[in-house]
Amino acid sequence: MIVKLLQFAWDDPREVDFPLPPSWQVEVHNIAGYDKPAMNDDQIKASITNLIGTAPIRELAKNKKEVVILFDDMTRITRAAKIVPFILDELAMAGIQDDQIRFMAAIGTHGPLNASDFVKKLGRDVVARFPVYNHNPFDNCTYVGTTSYGTKAYINAEVMHCDFKIGIGSVTPHGFAAFSGGGKIVLPGVASLETTLANHTLPVPTEKRRDYDANPRRRDMEEVAALAGLDIVVDSIVNMWGETVDLFAGVREEVGKAAVEVARTHYLATQARDMDIVIANAYVKAGEANGVSRSAVDSLTKNGGDIVVIGNSPEGGISHYLMGRWGRTIGGKLSMKRPIASQINHYIFYSQYPAKTSVIDVEPEGKALLISRWDDVVHTLQEFHGEHATVAVYPSADIQYFG
């Protein structure tokens, strides 16, 4: 039994064989839009030149003095390099010169990108032609106002120096903001750590967590984006390869409404039940792979079972200044242990690039196993379950949701 799973989203995207014992009963649960074809250049151009709810960029940008283009980081699969050339064409038609444009990596409180990352995100020509910067959440942020939720918004001063702002991102399910995209490119994208902390600690009633229109943290993000003056947002919907299959560009509020309506069905996966083993693959967010286990727990039997998280990232886990650990005894202001549900008997983290930090915070101690060879993963599972087990595989566990 061979299950093919996508790996190495930014290095060499390809399907990799993951053999499983032939006697195991295996179910594969893809997202609904997993194989939707990628948009071609003409389709992408049409989305960029025909904005939702407003005039074209070539008209909006006329007489603007400084332009900033925000783009998300490596934990998001947005293939901005496919989109940026058509935005640049529009700006050129507005009379904007190259020396009026800069790019800003909207990394939020994640670690900075390097030159290689910039090239992967934007393309080598863009990096050679325009200055590209990392956002710094610790310094040089300007107060732009306070939201109705009480969040004091401090935004990157370089971004606020510009009088025309474009954000490029993608819309996928998100753990506490319902969906990514939209105003998230500003908060947390180019906000100060204090502003992000205020937003991320807003209480969210359970019934509103997945509600894009009512989630307080999501609404707070949108208010901050408005205070910052985000002019245009460009948000993609992606297939299992991370390719853009739908693109929405224009006024932030209308783009969000249209993109989320598509996302709700596109990323929907059927949920397995009563499984002995769940294999959750992180392809898009391999650097944040631990989060995929949350949606897999309810697929286990009532008596408990095992979860295998695949986080095959050559770069390892991301640095997170707000939520990450910075030593055995210190961490970010929201750093925390990762308790696993009681019905998880064993939590296996598989990576060809093993790092102790992948499992060091998992509680209770002793349940987490870090394994670097797939054959060893299977052998370990056979020791627990024998030759007969029910298995659910989620190929896109990091961008799926169950409705």
C-alpha cells in the first residue's frame, strides 16, 4: 500500500511515496478542491486588471508618490511571483517609476526571511530590481489609531510612509482567525509585537471561532487594516500543490467576502471516524506542523489511537517571537506547552530533518516520538497495532477543515 503525499513546498515540490502495510485499512481524505487546475497567466492578469469593487490599479495609483507591496512569509504558500508582474505592469501604466516601489515581507512576529526566501516568494528578477525588506515587529512602528476592540495599532513606519499600499496573500482555514488573507497581511503582518499580542489575546467565544464575520480577532484585524490604509488586497485560493486556482483582487472587504465564500467549500474535507491511526501531512505549513494534530484528534477511536504528523521541512520549524520558545526557561509572551488530547496514545513527529524542538514542548512527556525514517515510523506503529489497523490520511492537514 503506497500513499503519495506532497513534500518540500518551497524547495522541490513533489509527491513522495509513503508505504503502509497492505493489511491495514487505509482511507485518504483530500480537500474538496485538491486537484483544481492552476490559473494560467491570462487568468491571473484578468483578476489583477479587473478589480473587485474599485477602479483598476492603473487609475488608483496615478499621482501616488510611494508604493509598498506587502507579501506573506514562507509559512504561507502564496506563489506571489506569479502575481507580482501583473501588478507591476498596472503600476507602470499609472506612471509609477521603479524607485517609487518597495516590497515588505509581512512576517508578523515570525523570524525574518533571507535573500533565498525573497527569491522563492517574488522571483529573482523582482529581487534584483526592487528593494525588499523584512518587517521588524520590535521597532520603527507608527501609531495609526485604536480599534473598537481596544487594540492600539502600531504599524511598520516604512509601510505608513507610503501613500499606496497593496497586500498579497492567500485565504486558507486558520485556527483562531477563521480564515487567513485580507487584513491579516497588516495585522499581524506588519504590526508591532504589542499590537499583535493585544489582538491574539482578545477573547473569542467558541461558537465564533470559525465565523469569519463575527470572530473578534478577525474583525480587529480588519479594523487595523483600515486604519493603516490598505488600498488593495490580492488573495489567492490554492490547491494541494499550493498553486493559485482562484484569485480575488480589489477592495479588502469585498475580496474577503468573495474569497471566503469559495474557501468554505474548496478546503472542506470529509472527516474520518473511529480510526486507530491518523496521518496528518503538513505540506504548506511544514514549518508549523504541530498545529495539524488538532483537527485530527476527533478521527481517533474512543479508546484512543496514534497520530503521525509529517513535518518534512529542510528549514525546520519557524522562529516565532510571540509564541515560540527561546530556551528551556524562556519564551515569547504567548509561548506555551502543547498539551495533546488524552485520546492520543502516541504522538509521532516524522521529519527527515529531525529537530528536538519539534517535540520538546509536547505534554505529557513520554507520548511524543521524533522519528526520521519512515520505515521506523511504520515499524513503531506495527508494534502498537499489529497487522490490522484502520488508518486515515489527511494529505493537506494544514489547510483543510471539516466545516
